[in-house]
Amino acid sequence: MQKNRSRPTLAIVGGLTAALVLSAALPASAALVPAPIQYSASDAVLSLTPVGSFETGVFDASAAEIVAFHAGSDRLFVVNAMAGFVQVLDISDPSAPVEAPFNLIASDATVPAGVPAIPSTAVANSVAVRADGLIAVAVENDPKTSAGWVVFFDANAGTNIPLGAVGVGALPDMLTFSPDGRTLLVANEAEPADDYLVDPQGSISVIAVPDSVTAPLQSAVSTAGFTAFEVGGSLPLTADVRIFGGREAAGQGVPDFPVSENLEPEYITVSPDSRTAYVSLQEANAMAVLDIAAKAVTEIRPLGFKDYRTVALDAGDRDGGIDIKAATVPLFGMYQPDAIASYESGGESFVVTANEGDSREWDGYSEVARVKDLGDSPLMPLCAAQFPSDTADDANLGRLNISTAQGLSADGTCYQELYSFGARSFSIWDAAGAQVFDSGSALEEITAAAVPEFFNSNHSATAFDSRSDDKGPEPEGIALGEIDGRHYAFVGLERIGGIAVFDITAPASSTFVTYLNNRNFSVDMDAPGAALADAGDLGPEGVTFISALDSPTGRAMLAVGNEVSGTTTLMSITTTAAGATGETGPAAAPTETLAATGAELSVLLTGSAAVMLALGLLARRTWSRRA
């Protein structure tokens, strides 16, 4: 894709009006804050309400990450990476999730002949559950550069006895069943060792799984790699796929497979017909296409770059406040999606990406630098022809983190373009790889209007504007759901927190619906003796949609794993149409619509309009958002 390509105009709300609403008091629970922040379009047809949460009591240690739901047992399976196992929660009453008397421990599994035993130090990274109850858990080895495993369990059994295991590639980081349930696909991320002396080849394991709730044999495992894209291989590799920072940078010589070692599969989604898988290659800013029947990667698609001269962002944490504006110099964002998902609309297939951003940053090699560091040895300076002398000031772009692996001039003497990590957005791509929608600057504008005092706050500390220099709200998790015949994307914002909901039924004209953040910003997490349990949900990572048909309440829900707060929270989805799916089950908590000095809040959330709204509300606010 061309880095300066045009994009469709972002339509955020149909009637151009938005309203701030705060949820009323909820049932007592430390993880459910008294007044979660909610910001909605005036014509929003659904809302989110936190109804229950399970707390591990473990802060900032990845105690709740990926979440999978099994409707047959009304159980959630939650990856607790800190403890290394999958925690089992009974949510038959979503308002009071209860821990089951067992967890799923991978090291208890018997492995096939010729596959190394699973050590007690192995770590669960991801979990998926087939409709009939077959559970698959991706398990990382120790060290992570060695081959890992997938361990299988039975969700119906009520025990944690493993059904068996198979060996897969290095660092299996995510897995998913195909919609037809016949295939399990595993993203073997294969990150390098911290010292950068070992960098395994990334791959995708394609596992034919039995129709019954039993573990497959090792012979059912095939590996789809990237060696065909090496220099002289049978498949072409487009120049915009980021292959950089090979181990030669650490003085180890040219690796045997530089492309395969560079590519690190992050997340997988499968087309509704179960024939094609799409795999995010986050650091490479690309997406791999996998033919499931052939068990082979057929294409690697570069995702291109967002031109911040035409799309606004807040690029600095020391620029004096909320400052969402277009750049005046050649600054680009790399989409670099983490979670991805797929759906069908109008008879066509689409892939949706949460454009978080990530870098290669290890003890033995790092591509990350602030703009103001360019020119300090050994880094090249900015090209004077493209960048005014004040570009590197803290009040401008000086604090922004960028990649030193991109943007050098042809002679290598200076940086003529700047590339930042992530795109601070979510995108929709068609089956051929063309971008049909990007949310632009909407996520920063929405959060600026909803939480102006803590715009671009971090997740492990409460602060204003602290993440503007590094990926902003950082969209990481995404789940798709269909409610009353319409398709919705639920986007988790890792840093400031919360879930942003968009109607994506018509992909090219997707619209903002609502934003909910179950976080109490009044808790100072850096303060001695801070009541961290009162902070609410911090760092949403795994987002899972539960349909009304499968939900224990008869109403659609979201389950969200929050890696910093260590909480797993259930959110009820309520629609406004009488008799609609979301209206079955218990009544939703009432909401109060608030307006500044009685004036109607009218704004199209593009450009700087949302910032002006946020600042106006902050100056004139007549309410307290927190207990």
C-alpha cells in the first residue's frame, strides 16, 4: 500500500451529537467502581454496564489476560500468566463470578513420545474453547526460545485432568479454533532471547482436531512457516514488510533464515468459511494469509503506513495539554495490529485489526528512540530539508518514540521520515487486503472528551497525557459480535482503559456507538498504601463477546481480562429497542444524562472539535465523575 493513500472519511455519529452519561451505583464490589465513565453517541442503540468482576488481588503481574467462554458449562477460562495456569470461573451468576475448585495446569499433561516433558515453569499464554467443550491451552517453554506445547482439557468434566498434549513451535502465544471446529491454529511468536543471541523461526501450527472431546495425536500437527519468503525462495516478499534487526546487529553473523526469524505471528483469525486464516505479524507491520487446507502461508501483506499529516494525533507528553493535531512534517504510524478478528457483511469477508503497535526492543538490540535522540551517536540526525530546527523540542515531536529502523535517506546520513509505533486506531480490511476503514484519530478524541483530566493516562499509574509520546490509548484487544442483525466491534484500550464500541455493519462507514471505562482515576497507584483494589479495571487485554443465545442471562455480554488490575469483568450489553435481544434478562442499571450548563453537546468527533468539547466540559463541569 502507498503510505500517502487516501482513506474514507470517518463518520463517528449519525446525528453529530454526543452525550456524556455516568452509570448509577452498581452492586458492591471493589472492581466495579461506583461511577464508571460512559461516553455515548446521542443515537447510540446499545450501552455497556459492568455487572460483576472476579479479582485475583494481584496487581500489574498479568494475572488476567486472555478470556474464553464455554456456554455449556457457563464457565470462563482465564489465562493467569503470573501463576502460569488457566483460571476457571463459574459465571452462571455474572454479578458474582466464582472461582472453580480447580485450575488448568499444563505441566500435568502427558506428552507424546519424542516431545519434551512440560516443566513446572512453563507458562500458559492463550486459551480457546470449542463449542463442545474441547479446551486448548497454548503453553510457553522455559526458555521461551524452545519449542512449546498445546495442552487439551474437557470443559464438561469438572476436573483439571489433561486430555493430552502436542508439541508446537517456539513461544505459542495465541490459538483459535476454526469456525467449523475441525482445525486448531496456533501462532508461534518465536521472540528472540533478551540477549538476542537466539531468535527462533516464527510459524503457525495447523492441527487437525478430533470431532470428539479428545486430544489429537502429534501426527495431526503440521507447521506452516515462512522459508518460502527467504531470498531466493518461491514466494515474493514486498519491501514494505519490515525485515530488520537480524542477529547480525548483535555481532552473531547473518542468520540462516532472516525472514523467518524476523516474522513473529501474534494473533490469528479465521474466515467464516474456515478456509483461510489471517495472521497478524505485528513488528513486521504485516499480515500473513494461510491456506488452511494446504497448511501453507500463501502471501504476506504489508499494511502500509498512516500519514499523520492528514490524520491528527497527540504526539507529546510535554506539549502543555490535549493537543490532537495533524503533523506538519513527514510523520507516519505503523499499524502493527495485535488482536484481529473477522466477519461477513453484505456477503463479503472482512478482517478487523486493533492497531496497538510494538517494537523489537531487547537487551541485545533495540529499534526505539525518541525524536530528540536522533543525532546523538550512533544515531543519524533529522534531515534539515524535511524537518525545521525545533522539531525535536519537547513541545513538538521531541518526546515521541519512533523506529530507528525506518526512514533513513538513501545515503543513510539522516532521517527524512519518522515512523511511530501503532496507529492509535482500529481498521477494517477486505479479503484482498485493501483497507476500507480506519478510525483515524477517533479513539484519542473520544477519550479526550470522556476523560479530559486523564487523557492518555497509563494503566499502571494515573497521570495526564503520559502516553501521548508512545502509542496513545493503545488499542490492543478486539471482539466482534452480532446483535439484532447488526455487527459491532468492541475495542479494548490498554492504557487509559475502557471499551470503545463501533457499529461496523457497513464497514466503510463504521460509526462510534459508546465508550465505557470501569476505572476509578481518583486512586493514585503510586501513593504508599494506595487502595489498588478500588481502582477498577486496568489494562484490558483479552475481550470476548458472549451472544445472548449463549449468555447465562439471555442478554449479550462482554468478558474482559485486565492484565494490570488482575480482574476479569463481565459487562452486560443493553439495546434500546423494545423487545430487542439486549432487553431480555435483568434490567439494566439506570443512567443519568449530563449536559454542561444545560446546553446541548453537539460535536462531530474529527479534527480538534472533541478537544474543544473536552476543554469546555472541564472548565464548566458541574458534576463529580468519581466517588
